[in-house]
Amino acid sequence: MRSNRTTPTERQVRGDDGVKILSWNVNGIRAVEKRDFTSWLARESPDILCLQETKAEPGQLPDSLKAPADKDGSVYRSYWSSAKKKGYSGVAIYTKNEPLDVQKSGIAEFDDEGRVLQADFGSFIIISAYFPNSQDAGLRLDYKLAFCEAMLRLCKAHVKRGRHILLAGDYNIAHRPIDLARPKENEGNPGYLPEERAWMDTWTQSGFSDSFRHLHPQDEQQYTWWSYRMHARERNVGWRLDYHCVDEGFLSVVRKSIIRQDVMGSDHCPIEIEIKLS
């Protein structure tokens, strides 16, 4: 998936007016399309959109989903990593600017489930990641923690090479009690297991910052996922599972990091970050 062009400045994301980046677990790209996804994308017109849980291969999608247009008629490029299992997992990146390079994780056990896609924009590398669910009784906890460690190694390696990273996606972890409505009742449940929270501690202590919590340290009842049961969204009984994390050297360019609870169509809502590049 490497580009044939060789002039980085022609493809680097420009930051003159700020770069708008959205990330959203859509719980099925074909399902969310029935809920006006392409019209929403045109109205929002982000520079980059990361998707998780697409549950589709590009060959199953119409051109309207593979190359949608923004509000000005410019066509998005799209890049996909799909799971071998049909209708499962999968990530994608939509972008107005052609990346220098697009790669998966290079780790078969994660790429087989379509969990990682990296796009290099010169100034930074953005990663759309769909972290595994550890499942009831921690059935996939070992797989989840192996994925977490792989993401940490990958991001640290990029930073060691002098690159900035933005790890966007559904981490399937609520880090602290402020990040879910009922922490006490959920201490033994997937997404809030001690091992998962401990990894988030390690992640944020390893030179990576949760941009939303950095800018909104005391914001409570700010969630990105709600169960479909018991009218959880209407009552805002939710979890904050989706993140835009950056290396600390890149934190100074972050101008905004917010949760878009107003956007419907999935059991998750989008998250938005704006960066200002020099």
C-alpha cells in the first residue's frame, strides 16, 4: 500500500487552519451508512477520519463508501484493514491528503483480525486501532494485553525514530473511575479489569498522553460508549472507551480534544481532536 510519489511536502497534512481528525467505532460501516453516514461525513468534513469495527471488506462496499465526498465535493481517499473472519472487526482511515505510506501492524495475529492501520503524513503518524474486548471472565484477556503491549512497542519505536504519533481508536478500556458511570459495579467486568487499567497506567507513564483527559481533567459523565440495553444512552450510563493519545512531544500542537455525544448511529460516538502544525 506504499505510495509511488516521492515529494513529501505535496502530501503532508497542512496545519495552517488546524487539522481536524475524527475517530469513530461505527459498529458496522454498512449499518451506519443506513443512518446517513456519508451525509454526516460531508457535513463534518474532517481532514482525517479513523474508523473501527467496520465489519466489511472494501470489495463489499459501494463507491459512495470507499470514496465519499466532503461538503466541497473533494473526494476522500480510503484505506482498509479487514479481518479474515467475515463481518468482524476491521479498521479504516479516510483522508483528504494522500499519506506517504500506509501499513498494517505487521503482526499476523492482529492483522488477521483487522485491528491496526498506520498512515504516515510526514509531520506525524496516525494509527487507527481497534483494541480487542477482553470478554466475559477475561476469556481474551491475554490476547488483549498482548495487543496492548504490541501497540506500546510500536509507538515507542516510532518516537525513538523521531516521529510523532497519534493513536486513535477504541481502546476498549475505561482508565479511571471518572471514565465510566458505575465504576464500583464494573470492577470485574471487561474493559475495567485491573490488568487493563494497569496497562493504561503504563501507557500514560511511557510518554503518551490522553489528550481528552489532559485538556478536561475534571470532566465527568463524558462517555463514548453506551450499552443498547436499559436505555443506557438516554440516561448517560456509559463508558469512555475511545481515545486520541499522542506522544508528549506532540501534545503542544493539540488545540482541541472533545467527545461528540451528539452524533448518533452506533453504540459509540465519535471523538474529535484538532492539531495545529507549524
